[in-house]
Amino acid sequence: MDRMIYTSLAGAKAAMQRQDVMANNLANSTTNGFKAELAAFRSVPIQGSGASTRAFSIETTTGYDAAPGAIEQTGRNLDVAVKGNSWLAVQSLDGTEAYTRAGSLQVSPEGLLVTQNGLPVVSDGGPITIPQGTEIQIGSDGTVTGTANEKSSPLARIKMVTPDSAMTRGTDGLFRSAQGDLPADPSAQLMDGALEGSNVSPVSTMVSMIAAARQFEQQMKLLQTAESQSQAAAKLLGT
């Protein structure tokens, strides 16, 4: 009887966790540069006397869908979409280097080139400073050119990296490499006047959420069945 309980309980918990992942993906279906989170589980034997044949499923290290999102032309000079598997380097809130595909940039009141969330975009020399009253353009190689008093000059080059393995998404939504700070890729290219959208498909995500909800219901029915059988067995043993 307890085998059925472990099986149904583990399935119900997995379905709930999968539902959480799908809900987060759906909520970010319109977030620029968002990579869909993947749900993954692994079985873990139950420790204890008499439980060696029991197993439970827990959430394991989850990855992300690396497929690029759709490119939307905006015509805005500070919007950039990174091509291929490259990423923009930014300075996270804790001061460490992190990476993102969200290319909606702006100039902060302090004169820094920042993301929409206010994180400084960096070059090999650190955060990029824009002189006051300077109009900027971003080239396909990441070079930031400033124009003031009809004179143009390069200010910095946005650091772009191309990881050779999957990165890890942090709780702040930024990605980091297990190798630490990655070197700049001089061949990385971006498209100005465009933004990369989320790679989440709202339709398929909704279908997955419905499937997860039905799976949860089935697991709960198994628990109810196990309870009914346990009660029936107790009555038989009591007579």
C-alpha cells in the first residue's frame, strides 16, 4: 500500500513543480531575451529500515531552452539583438559580471549605458560612460560611437561573449558561466534597432500546464484510492 502512496505523492509533487515552471515561463512570454526554463526530475531512494525499495522524485538541476527568440525590428538606436549564441555582458547588483540577451538599453541619469533594469553594460574596461549631451549609435560589432557638436568618436565596445557550454540562470534572471568571467568574443555580432523576444511559446506552454494539472488530479485520485483500500483493509483485520 505504501508503494502506491510514495508513487502518487512523488507524482503529485513533480506535477506541482512542473506547473510552477510553466507558469513562470508563461509570465515571461513577452520578456525580451527570456529563455524558457526546463523542468527536470530524478528519483531518489528512500532511506530507512524497510524502505529500500521505495523511491521519491525531486527536482534536479534545471536548464534552459537555448533556442533564440523572434527578432522584432524597433528602429530605436539603443535597442540591440545579439546574433547567434553570443551574450551581452553586464554588471549585476553584487558587482560581478553576468550575461543577458535582453538588449533594450538606455543611458542612466549618471551617464552609464544600462539595461532596462538599470544594470550597467560593460566593456573590457568596465561600465560604459556616455558624456552628457552625446548622441550614441551602436555598431554591429558592439562599438558605441558618440556624436557631439557634429563630431563622432568611438567611446567603447560592448563586451559580448560566446560560451562553449550551457550557463546557469541565477535568481536575478541573469546567466553565469561555471568558468567564471568569460573572455570577450571579437567575432560576436549584434543587430541594432531590434530586440530579441522570449523563446516561450504561449500555446504550447498552456497545453503543458493543462497536462500537468490533469496529472496532478490523477495522482490525487491514486492517494484517495490508497486511503480507501487502507480503510477497507483495517475493517477486515478488525473483524
